[in-house]
Amino acid sequence: MRKIFVALLISLLGASCLGTLIGQAFAQSSTGPTTTSTPPPLVVRWMRYRGAVTQWGSESYNGSITVNAKTANVPPQFFKPWVTVDAVWSNEPPFPASKPTGGQFTFTHYAARLAMLTSIRKQDDMIVNVTGIWNVTKIKITTDFDQNGVPVKAVHELTPIATRAIGQLHITPDWKKFTIAIEGVYSLQGVEISMMTTTNAMNPFSYQGGSSATLADLKQVAVCLGAMPGFGKYNPELDYNKNSRIDIVDLATVAANM
């Protein structure tokens, strides 16, 4: 009797093990082999886009936009992209080339800046859409000139138009046009001036697009020193601290990146 009981126990254990093995086999065949995804070899791409503002809402405006970007061919968890977008525009005439002796002039312009990047959608390794949080400001500058036509005093009056508003920069696939659509603000539109993309490092403070600022970049800022929006020499791309004036801080910024 004892021998029969042991034989039955062995048979039950064998059937149980066989069932377990069959279950494991089906589980493996249904799920397939376990694989670990790895990113492709990292390729970092730098881009600088320059455009001319032509329209704000339904009205004609003049201005510029500059985009600097650093992206890669891997998902965001493997590489954190970096993008800056700055646009400046106005529909007022600039200061006259030959200023009268003494007097006061005002110039009003607008500025939009990407405050925080949310996402980038790329196509063929090039930026198509930049979505994020934006700030838009109206800036009125009142400038006093002395008897020689030299500006002696400037007062900046800033009025927020949109603060931390959701918006998107869209650049057409052929890079010929761009649009900035920000909540609560008229759509800003324009056309391309130039665009360069490279796998070489591009310093944002190098106007020439080099890996570091050079003496030529420093001279570029020095020539425009003291200029403000409305002045012929003002170049918003060289206004690195974005205070609507090309000053000693901008010069020092370029020098520090040489």
C-alpha cells in the first residue's frame, strides 16, 4: 500500500512540473524575447534662424526674429534640447539720421521671447514647431538729445502684453516663412533672412556662428554700442541682455565667450 502511495505522489509531482514547464513555454512564445532599447549614436545639431517680421495681426510691421537651437537625434530622455527665440517689431518710423539740435523723441516697439521650452517637433533633423511659454512686452522709449544730437537720457516704459502665455513658433518646411501664435496676442508673421544648421558647436554669442566668439564679434557689438530700438545702428540680435539697448554688458558677454 505504501509503495502505491509513493508511486501516486511521484506521478502527481511529475504532472505538476510538466504543467509548469508547458505554461512557461507558452508564456515565452506569446511575449517573445526580451529586448532592451538603446538610443542610436548621438548626433547633436546646432541651428540659427534669422527672419524679418512683416506682419502683426492684419497690419504691416517691421522687425526681426532670431532662433538659436541645439537638438539631437535621440529621445528627450537621452538629450535635453535647448532653444532660444527672440522677436522685436514696430510700425513706427526710426529716428531721423540727422537729429535736430536738442529735443525729445519717442519710439514704441514690441518684444516676444520664449521663456520656457515645452516641446520641439522635428522633421528631417530640422525644427518645425517650437512650443512653450512666452512673454510679450510693449516697450516705449523716450530719448532726450543734447544740442549736438547726442542722446543724453532714455526712459524705458514696459507694459506686459502677455505673461507666461502658451504659444508656438512654426517654421515652414522650406524655411521661407514663420509664424508665432501666442494665446491672447495677434499672430506674428514673417519671412526667412538666413538659416544655418551644422553638427559643429555654435556659440549663441558669436554673431558669425562660430564655436566661440571672436574679435570680429566683439567689434560688431562695439560699432553698435549705445544704440536702441529706433536707431539705425540697433541690432536686436546683439542685445544679449534684452534691455533694448546695446551696452557694456553686451560687450562683456561677448568678451567672456571668446
